[in-house]
Amino acid sequence: MSEKMAWSQLIRDVPDFPKPGIIFKDITPLLADGEAFSAVIEEMAALVDGRVDAIVGIESRGFIFGAALAQRLGLGLVTVRKPGKLPADVHAVEYELEYGVDRLEIHRDALAPGHRVVIVDDLLATGGTAAATVKLIEMLGAEVASCLFVIELDFLEGRKALAGTAVASLLHF
């Protein structure tokens, strides 16, 4: 069995979470297995290409993968958070959800113009959160080298929201 096959089996489906009709992709068994988690980070690191100045992790599971990837690559981690979680001056972007509007924030001094970053999250679904993060990075004058996800739900076509941005995912469902 390949390494990817082994760790991919640690992602479990949880039906009807957080609401009826949704099948949630639960990564907690993967995170609990040190060897599998390490294998995922190595696969992610192999996808980072060219000069990158920082990893940007999206709240909250993106922090887990982003921090481990940043450490592996010897880079810093920049966090994109939900409203009211960052203590200094922020840029904010509102984006639409299927059931309303949400907002993401980044510190105004988190990146400098010309910095190249990789955005990391656990899952690409509709792409709204990642697209909002791309906008935040661009507001700072930085450049998104790529977006990197552990899981992509292909049927939701989240890549369309990231048109013009390089996107890579380790697993496709």
C-alpha cells in the first residue's frame, strides 16, 4: 500500500455534520497519527515551488497544516483569522457563504509588498474562504505563489473561485 493510500484512509466521513445532508471530512484521525501527519507535510512541502517568503494559514485547520509546513520549510507563518481575533490593525474582506456573509482578517503588517506566499488550508470546497484570503494577500501588496490543500471536493468546483491562482490538492473527492 502506498504512503498516500495509508494516510488517506485516516480521513473519515461523518454524515450529517454540521447539518443534515453534509458529509464532513474529519481529519482528526490523520492528525493523531504522527507518521501519517508527517507524510502529508512532506507531500505538501514537495509541492512548494520557487521562492516563497511565508506560509499563510487559514483559520483554523489551515493553522495546523500551515504551521507544520512553515516549520518544515524554515518559513514563518502568517495567520488569516475570523473577525475580532487579531490584536493589531487589520485588513478585512467579506465574502459570501451559501447561507450568509462571513469575514476574514489579516494584520496590516503581516506581509510586505513583493512577498510571495503559499496559502494553506485543509479543505477546498466552494473556494470562498481561499478567494477571500487571496484578496487579503493582494491588499498587502504581496503575491500568492499558490494555494495548497490536503483535500479538494471536486464536485463543488472551488477552483473556479481561484481562477488565475495555482492550486494543488493532495486528495480529491
